[in-house]
Amino acid sequence: MDLTLNAVYLKVPEGYIAFVEELPGANTQGDTLEEARENLKEAVEMVLEANRALASEAVKGEEVIREQLVNI
């Protein structure tokens, strides 16, 4: 299975609201569709960084195995 994230853009009077269906917390807005797209990429990066930091803190001091998940 290929892992694909789906961006959703909702037109509102102020511009666009954007979010990723599969990644809670990855949401943003923009005056234009292009701005919303760029902002959403940044939001995804921020959510992933925050999740990594939380996971690292949760297992701090524990013996863990970390590996990349590929070919999903």
C-alpha cells in the first residue's frame, strides 16, 4: 500500500480553510488557495516535529528500537 495524505480545501468568505484528513492537528487557512497549500505543508511539518518530540519524551530513558517505516 502506498501512504498518501489527502489535503482538503474549503472555500470560505475569508479565503480557504485547509486540513489533512489523515493527520489530526494539521490544519490552517489562507487568503488564497496557494497560500493555504503552502501553510498546510508547514502545518504538516510542525505536527510531525511535535509528535516526534512527544514520542521521544515518552520513552526517555527506555531501551527502544527506532526504524523507518517504508513501503506502507
